[in-house]
Amino acid sequence: MASHSYHHGDLRRALLQVALEAIEEHGPTALSLRDLARRAGVSHAAPAHHFGDKPGLLTALAAQGYDLLAEEVTSAYETSGSLADAGAGYVRFAVDHRAHFEVMFRPDLYDIDDEELVAARERAARSLRRSVSGAGGQPPDPPTSDPASLAAWSLAHGFAALLVTGNVTAADPTETFRQVAAAFPLGSAAVEAPSAQASIRASSSS
């Protein structure tokens, strides 16, 4: 095994990147800290020093993924003000960050109560809620539970999950999603519907 020298922060980032590559190849359940250390060319103790254990590593990856998702959805929506574009941003994230996406929606693999994860997940949920409320001309800070946001999330996540699992193929995933979204418009009436008792959070697998 080749030995590499990293600064503290650089090693953590390197381990996360190597973990993503391993997950792309074999999925999150096959990941091991020992194999991760081998791939990164560091001591077997290095991953445990930074993340504690495998769930700790996957928790960090999930939090990182939710932050990236929030950025993608926010950027896509702010560019056009279109809810379909916000959903297309969600789909683009899933396609471009498949390993993150797979981990994020496997809460059985990580610590769902981790503070950094909870905060990142809320940022992602807020980005989607604001896209829905903004597209419907509503105030920028909607309640944490509303049927329009849940519907938008279900549509974007469902299509993204079909793509990344190979059940659907599309030459242009984001454009195909826009066509799908056009068949199920989420108008202002949906945005104004009474609040539902369902929170937008990662609580089930994809």
C-alpha cells in the first residue's frame, strides 16, 4: 500500500471522495473503513479517527449530499423562477451525485439525529419548499408541512430514483423531467391547500 501524507482537513475530504468512488462501484452496504484506508493509501486507523465508524462516515456523506442538493435546487429555481426547473435541478443532482443520492435515502445506514445532518437536510427541504411557494406567489417561508411541497418532492424524487436505479433511461434527464412535470402541473391552488401532516425529510429509502 502506498502511503500518502495529508493535512487534517485534506485527509477528511480525501476519505469522503474515496468513499464516494467505492460506493459508485459496490454500493454503500459493501463499504468498509479498512478498504477505504487502503484505497486512500493511509493507515487503517485514519478513517476511524475522522468518522468514528462506518455509520459516522455515511452520516458525513449524507450531510454533504443534502447541502449539495440544496445548492442545486436553489440555483436552478433562482435562475428561472420555475418550479419545473427546481425539480430538474433535483434530478440533475441525483444523476451527477449518484453515490450521495443512494446514501441520503438510506437512513438505516447512518445517524439520522446527527446535528450537522439534520441541519443540512432542513436546508435541502427549505430550498424545495421555497421553490414551490415562490412559483405559486406565496410567502418565501412556507410551513414545514404542505401538500404542494410534498407533491413536488414526490414527483422529482420518484423520477430521479427511477433514473438512478436504471428503471428509466433518458438521453436528457432534466428535459425529460420537465416534460413529465408539465403533465402534472402544481398550480397556485395546490400551493394554497391546507397543511398536511407530512414532513419533507429523508425518512425512507429510495
